[in-house]
Amino acid sequence: MDNFKVIYRILRYLEKAMDYDESDMDFISARHLGLTDQRWLSIMEMLVHDGYIAGIDVKRSIDGDACISVSDIRITLKGLEYLQENSLMQKAANSARGISERIP
């Protein structure tokens, strides 16, 4: 699966989870998303590092092994902005595709 689709799915789930007391990590687990554990961990680490999600602590040892702890995973304002921009870009791309199909 495309990394950006995975990122969108994770952020979209966390946006929906704002209505609940707790997020269910099973919906965004490596297995559920069809990813290797290493790829999932790398994506989660990037999302935390770039400020799209909070509530996760990723620590790497000297030999590169990673340890992740989840306390209260949630989407941040920056993550919500990403979803909004992505949605607007998708609508614009669909509109442009529709226009190009009509023009000979």
C-alpha cells in the first residue's frame, strides 16, 4: 500500500476517534493496514516527529531497535490540517480530471 494512503488512513481514523474516550489501536495496527512492523513503526515515528499525531513515544536504541509506547494517541491540529488540505487537493484533482475529459 502507498505510504501516503496509509498516513491518510491513520490520520482519518484518529480524526474520527476524537468522538470516543479511547482510540482502538487495532484499527491502525501494522496487521490491519497490511504493513510490516518495521514500516508501520517508521510511519508512526514520522507522524510523531512531524507533529501530526501525539500520545506516542518512540525510542531507538544505539543498535537501531525501536520501542514504542502509546499513552493516549490522538491527532493534532497539524494532522487535521493535513487531512483538510489532502481532501481539498483530491477534490481539485478530480475537478481538473473532469475538465480535461470534456475538452477535446
